[in-house]
Amino acid sequence: MDHFDLILKNGTVVTSSQERADIGCRDGKIVAIGDLGRAEATEVIDCTSLYILPGIIDPHVHLREPGNASVETIHDGTKGAILGGVTTVFDMPNTAESVVSKEVLDRKRAMILGKSWCDIGLYVGATKKNIDMLDTLEVQDNVCAIKVFAGSSTGDLLVDDDASLEALMRNGTRRVCYHSEDETRLQERKKLFSVGQPYRTHMEWRDVECAFLGTRRLMTLARKTGRKTHILHVSTAEELAYMRDFKDIGTVEVLVNHLTQVGPEVYDRLGGYAIMNPPIRDQRHYDASWAAVNAGDVDCIGSDHAPHSREAKERPWPLTSAGLTGVQTLVPIMLDHVNAGRLPLERMAALMSAGPARVYGAVGKGHIAPGYDADFTIVDLAHRRTIEESWITSPCGWTPFAGMSCTGWPVMTVIRGQAVMRDDEIIGSPRGAVVSFS
Ligand code: DOR
């Protein structure tokens, strides 16, 4: 009789459908799905009444290392990830120092070993100076993608002129990821406002046109060069409609924030703790984002986890640092949306596990099928819990979702066959690995 390292018994397995089944794992991989009857295993976990999702991937986090350990670290941010049911994160390059060369990438990879609680893929940032090296950088081990800030945000990474953007698109073959806001319009409009205006001014400054112009420009160049393109945190109805004409080369990420919070109310309620780029927008864009999720016009949902100190968040607008914590609250909030009937659980799995795995080419991730990594996000759809700031592991210590009651909660996180979180308890030591990409 087959022996397994781990059997998840009697859960409802969520793939493109939902099916009651046992899952057998060996050597960190899924090896059997079905009725495993009396098969033997080193560990059997009863998943009766629980739903088993493929391990959730957050494709958009800023773990800030190297950088300011008082707001976030690889250790603390990934601990939040597994407490929140996330098994893999893709970490952004706008750190201090930024990940823009092989040397820094190698240092960054070395930092992860023994510190990360979940698996990690690494972005490399584009600059105007490293364009001719991007084809080499994008194929380094564990690189999920090249990230381009085509509009400025936190940090000093920026490639904003057409000639540089076209040159970078022509140097390499993998999908390139963009922060898409039009830099010229951003800078011109900034002059229209003054320090101390209400926080809701943020969505007027970085307006819909800033985002739309940015995306139109990038997709025009992408069409010209034929380069595969992923637009991160698409936030407007206009961009979502526009991207429908680019399904052959373009993919779309939306953020949990844009699916959950609505301006101007959120600015009046949270002040600087609502400030992020691109901004949280009004009801029309919220509705368009949900329509796009359910129409199949979205490929990935992420958190854009971007910690800053309380001091930096409480500065008057626009001196406030932009960015919101989110990796730990991503799954609970999306489960609450599932319970509210905004999307089916199967679509959540498709957009938060299979989607990122496909868009970035993460090897062994994204599916519950034999041969894939035994990564699972196990959830209790009936569990109600309120998000509390005291639960947040990021040293910055805050979440814009404090006080939100969620129906549906991750109760177990399994990474490569090892349960690393069970009922809010962390198990073992940080054993996160770097992800490979095809
Ligand atoms: O709000 C944001 N914060 N948007 C970004 O693009 C960057 C991020 C950060 O790193 O703080």
C-alpha cells in the first residue's frame, strides 16, 4: 500500500469545480487525489467541512528588505503571509538598495534563506541605466519578472520616456510588469494642489486620466514591439475596458483594496491610511473592477502590501507616504467577498493561485494536481473573525482594514507538504524557498 507523508482527508477540493476528495502528498509534491481510503501517512489532517484551495500566491508585495526593518522585514512580512493563508509571495524591487543588478539580486536571494516563512519570487527593477542588461537579468534564477515604474511612486525607480520603454520592451522575451501612471501628467497636476489639502485630493491628483494615459501608452508600445505585458493594479473602468483588446499580449492585475474600499469615503475615514498609488477610486471604478473580475477580464488579484511607518502615513497630504499593508488580510477579505456573493470560490482560486502561476510562469505552483507543489490554503468559509491590528505581524503595526469583520478565514497553510500555520499558530521555523520560473 502507498505511504504518504501527508494526507488531507475529506476536504472540499477547489479547482475549476468543488469536489470532496483526499489529497496525498509525498516529498513536498501532490501525488494522489481521490478516495485514499485507508492509505497510510506520517500525518493525516482531517479537513471535514473545510475547503482546500491551491496555495494562494500574492504576486505583489513590498517586503522592504534591504531597507527599513522598523516597518517591514522578510521574516515578519512572510509570517503575516502564512497567518493569512498565503503560501507564496512575489517581492518588489524598490528597496533600499533597489534590486536592479545581478549583484543585488544575489544578495537578496541570500537574505531569504532561513528568514522566510513562505516561498518567494523576486522582481528585478528596470532603470534607464540597466536596460541593456534586462534580457540577462530576467532569466536569473528565481526572478518572477522585470518591474517597471513608468510613473513614480515609492523609491527612485522610474522609466518614463517612450524611447527607454520601447528599448526595454525590445530587450528580452518574458512578460514585463508595469506600474502604469503617466508621469508627465502626474507632475503637471501636482502643481494644482497644495500641502494640507484633504486626503481625498489624492484621487483627484492621480486621476483616471493619469492611469488611462499610462496604460494606453504602454499597450501601444507593447503592440508595436509584440512584448508581453502585465499591467499591475489596474484601477479604472477605462483601463479595464481598454485592456480587453489586448488579451493576446496583455494581462491585468487588480488589488484587493480597489475591490474593497471606495473613495472619497475611505479618505475621510482613514486619512493617510487610505493613500496608495494608484489611488482608491470612486464607486464607478469599484463596480467596474468587480464586473471585470467576473467577466474574465482580470488575471491576478494581489495586495500590493506596502508598509510605511505611522509617522509617514500621518503626514499631511501629499507628504504622506503612499502604500498600504495587505498580505496578511488578503485571503480573509477575499473570502468575505466570496461569502457576500461577489465572486465564486473557484474564481478566487483561479485569480489568486492559477492566475499568478500562469502569468509569471511559476514552476510547480497554482494547481491542485499530481506533480504540483503540495501548497494549500485551507479555509473555513463559516468562520467569522474581525481583523485586529494586534494580529498584524508587520513591524509598522497597522492595517487599513482594522475592525473589518470577515466571514471566511484561512485556518491552515501548507507549503510543500508541511503545515506551517494551523488555527493561527505558526508551526516550525522559517523554511520558505525561492520559486523557479519558466
Ligand atoms: O502605493 C504604493 N506603494 N504604490 C506603489 O507603487 C509603491 C508602493 C510602495 O512601495 O510603498
